Amino acid sequence: MNLMDIEHRVWSKMALEATAPGLEEKLGKLAPPHAVAGLIAPYFVERFQFKEDCLVIQWSGDNPNSLAGLTLNTPGDLAISLGTSDTVFGITTELKPSLEGHVFPNPVDPECYMVMLVYKNGSLTREDVRNNHAEQSWEVFNKHLENTPPLNGGKIGFYYKEHEIVPPMPVGFHRYVIENLDSNSLEELQEREVEEFDSPAEVRALIEGQFLSMRGHAERFGMPSPPRRIIATGGASSNESILAAIAAIFGCPVYTVQRPDSASLGAALRAAHGWICNREGDFVPISQLYEGKLDRTSLAAKLARPAGEKKLFARYSLLMKMRMQIEKNLVHRLGRTKD
Ligand code: ADP
């Protein structure tokens, strides 16, 4: 699929030619994700008693299926999975590809795109800071978050315990204090590099840093600001203090789902979606499969935090821009793209 011109949904001639001769005929035609590929092969009918008229819908990988399984269906929907790595994916109408992440056609709506960012420094880096600054306890970690003000008095940090993907940075921790944070203009902000923060500030700098980075990079990929809603999942989404930080930084409501199997659930939903589109002879929004019926199913999402305050969101916007600027300089100075 990396050979696709995703804007026009056709094979990219240039990419095909650069790969192998005669490739287009061998690959066959592209199809929308909800399209029927054909009928099931007789082998499965005999071996597993599938019905002969069982349709086969176009397949896709675990991440696009997860997007369907988390019920993301409208531009502006964003999911944040807080696992060993952190993964962000969202739906956007704008096509703005960039090197540090992925853009695919949206698997549930051919009119828009799916954006995906994968961060190497997720829960293991949070655990590292917890162990060194919060007595190895999430409870103490959360107290530090609650006892420090939003924006952390301008203290921001870049915590790469592992080589990072977004942005491509080597291992290292970098801390800055932003001066003149009350100003409304980026030009008036100034950063000063520092060696360390006290423990509460360190915890907040880590958490704010991770989510400001997600917000900055998602916006760079065309995600609307604020998003329509965020669905948080993965181990750390059980942490209320982290969810509060997400709602404040992104300025939108945060829902949680505790569902380890969103990829397989999404695959099943996509199969049903393809089946219905085929029956109707037309594209049907996937939300029609479950609208108003979610609460009694394993697709239910719970509102964990309402949107943060608009004023604070605006101040985070400025801090995010400053952070992206510092990040750019860090990548320029130390980034792995240099070698
Ligand atoms: P995986 O990506 O391996 O499937 P999970 O989604 O199961 O990971 O998440 C596991 C991670 O969740 C652990 O590494 C742990 O750091 C994190 N975690 C669990 N509980 C909390 C909590 N209360 N606060 C923050 N992080 C938590």
C-alpha cells in the first residue's frame, strides 16, 4: 500500500516504476476498504462450513482495524493508546503527510484520511520518571501532577529514555524553562536550558511534554485543533490525572475504553460495514451500524473528562508552538536524521 497515491487512490506511477517492471498488472486494481473482494473460496465452505454466499471484504492491518474498533468515525476523532509505546491515530480531511508519522486512507470512510504517530517513549519512560521521582508509585506520581500548576511555570522537558521516532532523537533528557510565559506572542518567549527540575515539576514536564508533542505533531498532520473528541486506551488510560492533563492540553472531552482487542473487534465491524454497503449498493457511514446502541455493547466509551478550559487551551497552544520550535532545534543539533 506504500505504492499508493493516497490522494487519488490509485497506484503511484512513479513509485511503481521505481520498484519493478510490470508491477501494476501483477498488483491488480485498488479498491475502497468497504468493497467486496469476492465470494469465499470453496475450501472454507467445505472445511469450516462457511455459507457459499459469504462475502469477503477488503482486508487491512491491525492499526486501521483498531481505528474502526475504537469507533473513530468522524474527522476530528482522535485515539491515544497509552501502552508500552504510545500510539496516536486520528481522522482528518486534510492530506498533510510528513516524515515522522503515517497517513493512510481512512479504513471506514474513503473521503478522508487516517493519521498515525508512534512514540517509542511511552509507559516505560513514564515508569522511569515515576521510579526516580515518585517513589515508584503512581499515587505519588499523581500527587505531583495535582500539586503542580498547568503549564508547569514554563518548565518543559524532552524525555527520551529510548531512541525516539517522533521526533527522531537519540537517548537523552533535555529540560528548559520558558520565560515570559504570560506573553501572548511566540516572539516574546525565551527558553533557558537547565540541568534538572524538582520532582513534582519533573513529573509534570514529562506528562505535559508527551501530550504537547502529540498535539503538535497531530496538528502538523492536519488534525483539527481542538479535536472533536479523544478516546484514550491502553494501560495508562486508567490514570485519572493523566486524563485530566490530556483534556486540558487538547481542549476536548476525553473518553476511555478498556478494550485490549480493538483490532479484532474493528476487523469484525469492518466486515459488517462492507456487508451493509454491499446490501445497500452504496456507501453507508459506519456509525450507522452502532449509533445509539453503543452503551450495551463492548464498544461503549465512557466520558472520563470534559474538555479543559478554553483559556488554558490557548495558553497551551503557545507553549506547544514554543516546544515545537525547541524540538526542531534539538533535532537539527542532535537528531538521528543527521547521520
Ligand atoms: P502494552 O502496550 O504492552 O499492551 P498496556 O496497554 O497493557 O501495554 O499498558 C501497560 C502499561 O500501563 C505499563 O507499562 C504501565 O506503566 C502503565 N500503567 C498501568 N497503570 C498505570 C497507572 N495507574 N498510571 C500510569 N500508567 C499505568
